[in-house]
Amino acid sequence: MIDNFGRVLENVLIKDYTTYKLSGKLSKVVYPKSVIDLQQLLKYLNDANIKYKVIGNGSNLIFVNDYDGVIIKLDELNNLEIHDEYVSVGAGYNLMKLSMKCASLGLSGLEFASGIPGTIGGAIYMNAGAYGSSMDCVVCEVIIIDDNYEVKKIKLDDLHFGYRDSIFKHEDYICIGAVLKLSFADKEKIFNLMNLRKQKRLISQPLEYPSAGSVFRNPEGEFAGALIESLGFKGTKIGDAMVSDKHANFIINVGGASGKEVISLINNIKDEVLEKYNIELLVEQEIIE
């Protein structure tokens, strides 16, 4: 029955669907061919009481164990239309690819996203950002499937964007596309800024290892990485999960790390930061049981 809604893969490796490349398996992965297929798939899964999760590139996910539900990938919802400063784009479109495409057209606003390995849907879900900018700075409206399986448009003010937060973390809505508003700027300046930031990332972040970016949100007035480094956590390992020697707010997979090993390391860091500084670190990554 599930085959009716798109391409289905069974018993695939988690490492092929997340940037952490953690051990474990996903029971089923479905790629809906269209919005109608996605609507019907969601209704089928809910009616049958089958758990599911919609994911993008898995660049912010920690699967704790094997996942016995259905993973939904929106890769085929990847339409792109650009009219002047307005970009209409599907949820499955790669964010870094879009950043480069817009830069090549002299469109500014997505420079911050040139190093974020996610999809449009995933980036909107968590209000992804960097360098003081984020998705809420460029989104005009988002096209969703709501909890009644209806397609609707939500304007910026109703998306409740916050620091790594949006309405999608609190309601059973699924982003299927968005309209972004960018601005024209000098193409050379756009690429120069993107290249400068790329060089900084290469120097300061452990891009040579699998990870999911920053583990913790920065507490107000503090940097999570500095707090973690001050407690001597750099290089600390549990199994093949390790706090990066290059940036203490990155946990990297140096071999065949499991989700449980990453979570154990996260909990150790949280406990020590709380004890030493009375600061409760909030995890930026999403943990999936």
C-alpha cells in the first residue's frame, strides 16, 4: 500500500541519511512524487497509527536507535522559480545549492546559508541561520500541509520564527515550499563574502569529520563552545563520538559512532556546565527516538 505514494526503500543505513553518519537502520524511507502523494501518504500513516518523520538532509538529526517508523523525504518537491527578487522554491531543494544559484544571479540575502547543508524545508523548520542572519530574514510566506491534509499559505508574521524555532516545531504542519524575498547586489561582493566565510569555516570547524554542526545553542551573553572548552572537554570521547579539538561545540563521528554515544557525551557536557556555571545548555540538534 505504501508503494502507491512514491519510491520506497527498506532497511537503509542511517549514516546515508544524516550528516552525523551514525550507526543504525531506518525501516522505510518514502519519496513522495507529488504534493497529492504526500497528502495521501500522511493520511494513510495517521489512519494506520504508523509513526513517521519528515526529514531534509538530516543535517541536524540524532537518531538514538534504529527507526522502525517511516521516514519521508521530500527530495522530489524541488521546484524553483525566480522572478526578479522573489524566489519560489520547493521544500526539497538544497539550501546551499539555492544560495549559490541566487548569488550567480546577483541576488543577496542567502549568503549566510552557503555553508548550511540542509534543505529549504529543514532550514525553515528550525529557522536555520549563521552570521547574524537566518531564514526569517528572507521568508515571505511558506506553503504547508496542515493537520487536515490541506494545502495552505502562511505569512511571515504567523510562522512564529525564533532562535532555531518556528511554528513547525509546535504544530503538525509540514512545509512543502516557500517564497523568499531577496535583493539585488553586486555579484562579486556576494561571492567574496561567501568565499571569506568558507575560509573561516575551514579554519574553525571540523569539516573533515561527520557532524551536525553546533550541538548547543549559545546561552545569552555566552558562547557554548567557550564554556565547554573551559571544562577541558576538547578531545573527550565516548565510543566513536568525540568533542572536536577544533571547536568544542561540535561533536564529531570519528568512526562508527552511535546515537547513544553522542547523547551520552551531550549529557555529560550539559551536567558539567550546569554544575560549574549554573547554565543549562539547550541542545540545538533534534533527537529522534
